[in-house]
Amino acid sequence: MIEKKSGIIVNFSSGWGRSTSPMVAPYCASKWAIEGLTRSLAQELPAGMAAIPLNPGIIHTDMLEICFGEEAADYTPISEWVLKAVPFILKLKPTDNGIPLTVPT
């Protein structure tokens, strides 16, 4: 990608990579690291490339069930999330470089 000066790197982060919450400190810390790494990488890339930290939003997953219990079922199932996320990701451009983005709900 660097040789061609073309490509988009998308690293999945989390809303908890931009905020904090009790009882999930290790998760928050790992997502803050993804945010920082990706935004720093974005500064090093040649024109025509991008690195983007992407918050997928709250998705009903097994992990969410561990954190939220039965309330996890109130959130978007992966099968629905994909229908919004994939077109959004495919539209990312080099001008989005370094911008923390969130999949629209």
C-alpha cells in the first residue's frame, strides 16, 4: 500500500476508546490504545492513504451480554449492523485520514 500510496487502514475501536466507564477499565485502555496508535499512524502515511479509528457503535454481541446482561438484546444485532457498516466503510476516503469515525446508527 505504501509503495502504491493508496489504501485505507481501518482499526476497530469503541466508544469506550473515547470515554471511560467503571468495571471495564482494561477494555477502555485497549481501545484508547487503538485510537492513539491509529491517529499517530495517520500522521506518518503518504498522501493517498488513510488510517482511521472506527467506533462500530453498540452491537449486540456475546461480550455485550456479559457487560449488559439481558439489556444487550435492546441493541443492534450484527446482521443489521453489517447492512449499515459495510457501505459506510467502503465509502471511506484518504481525506478521512486520522479522523475518529463512528458507524452511523
